[in-house]
Amino acid sequence: MRVLTELLGVNRAVLIDNHQMIDPVEATTPREHPAYQRQRQLQREKVFKEYVSNPERASQIIIFTGKPLMADLHFKSFQKMLQRAMNVFG
């Protein structure tokens, strides 16, 4: 992914590693905690707003990394993010 970012250009492409979204939540909330999934969702939304919904970044390509979307919860999160991106650029 980093090679892709370099090929596209540092100012044109932004790589958002999945851990940039997960690690801040894990630093404050254990995975077993009932609020963990909700905190992850809020963190994802914060990053999404900063990078994808931000009109100042409209000319950039935003690349997100993550695990394969096997779990239903992750798939639903992906669907929501995709829908939001389509609303922004559609």
C-alpha cells in the first residue's frame, strides 16, 4: 500500500492504516468493554470525516487498510462508509 501511495504521489494519496483508527480506542478501552465497538465506530467516523468528507481533501485519493470483512459487524461498517463516500462524491 505504501508503494501505491508513493506511485500516486504523497500529496495526491493518503494511506490510512486500520490501526490509526483502532489503536487510539484500544489505548483507552479494552476490547472486552461494552463500549469498545461503539468507540471504534466513533473513531472511524472521526477519521472518515477528516479525510473523506473534508472538501479540502476532495482532490486526494484516500486509501484505507483493514482485515478482510468476514464478520457481519465489519461488513456493516464497510457498507456505511461506502454509502457515505457515495453521498459525498455521488
